[in-house]
Amino acid sequence: MLQRTFYRLGQHAMRAYAGSLLDMDVRFTASLPAGPKILAANHPSTIDPFLLLTITPEVVSILVTEFCFALPLFGRYLRAAGHIPVAHHHGRPAFDEAVHRLNAGHTIGIFPEGALSPIDGGVGRAHTGAARLALTTRVPVIPVGIALQRERLHFREAQAGGMTETARWYFSGKYGVTVGEPLFFDGDVTDRAGVRAATEQIMHHIIDLSDRGAARLPIKQTASALTPARREVQYGAQ
């Protein structure tokens, strides 16, 4: 009960932020299916995981880097709200926890790149976690494409837990979110070729949806800011 209270407080805060400071434009190509699902998105800014909470009224457990959990106060909030820490180079505990929650009927949010997207646009190396979660639990993946005005990003270096990260804050501007149709996968999670194929399918949907959002951004942007997302999909370690 207390965890849900902390979650709802964060969700309401992000909705207020999005409504007052951001020009957040969310569009669905299909209705979200009932039941557990995996929301898989690209990651152009630091605030993406928390804005992802605003697109559905249901509780979404986000997989977040361990660095965020090491931050004073904010890390405590993340734990209290029930989000899932992902350790650098040791993601198995987070994967197992995500499987547990999906099997219990909950929804998960994940960023397959495992880090912020390239600053010049497009997507980074795709890890296979989203595909493996889908193949393990047989729940659908909902691809989500995010597009924003990159010239409005603010860069801030932060240190916590012996780690240093450069955050990309997005305080104002157009924030386009395009939510795709559910993707269903079957097959053996131990089949690496099948996992890679599923990962590629997820990422190509995310790229396409991100491009749709970019097309809705202000025309006054520079051409480089509207460069279509990269089409090649690379893979991180399984």
C-alpha cells in the first residue's frame, strides 16, 4: 500500500510537470492491451523513465540504472515506489525481478539501449533484455518512440556511489511520444538467433515510432535535430 502511494505521488508529479512545462504530445496507434506488458522505449533524455509513467494509469515498474538508486533521496524514492535497479554489467537480478513481476500480472518499463541514446540522434546498441523478457513470460512488448528538441537539453554531471554520470535534463519544449501496436513473440529464449531477431524487430518499431514523433516537432528546428533515427541495430551482450 505504501509503495503504491509513493508511486502515485511520483506519477502525479510527472503529470503536473508534463502539463505545465512540457508540450507533451502522446499518440497511440492502438489501445494498450489489458494485463501485463513490456513498455520498451528509446532514451534521449534522463527524464524519459518518469514521463513513461504518465502514458497509462496502471502501475509500471521501470528498470533504472543503479546510479539513480545511489542518488540521495531520489534513490530512496525509486525504491519506495517499487522501481527496479539494474547493476552495471550484472543485470541478471533485475531480469529475474522483472520476470517475477510480469508473471504476477504487473507491467514493466525498459529501455533496450541500457543507456541514454546517442546525443546526435538515433538509437544506441540494443541489449536483448526486452526480447528475453517477452520470450520468457509470453507477454506483449509495446514499442514506444520518443522524440524531443535536442537543442533544449541541459547537461549536468552528477556523482553518487563512486559513479559519475552526465544527465540530460529536458525542462521545456515539445516531447513527442508515439505508442505502437503490441508485439507478440514465441520461441525459445535460449535460441540466440531468435532473441536477436526479436530484438531487431522491437528496435525497428521503436525507431519508426520515434521518427513519427520527430515529424511532429517544430519545423524551425535545424536539419541535424531532425535527422531520422539510425537504421542499423547493434546488440549488446546477452
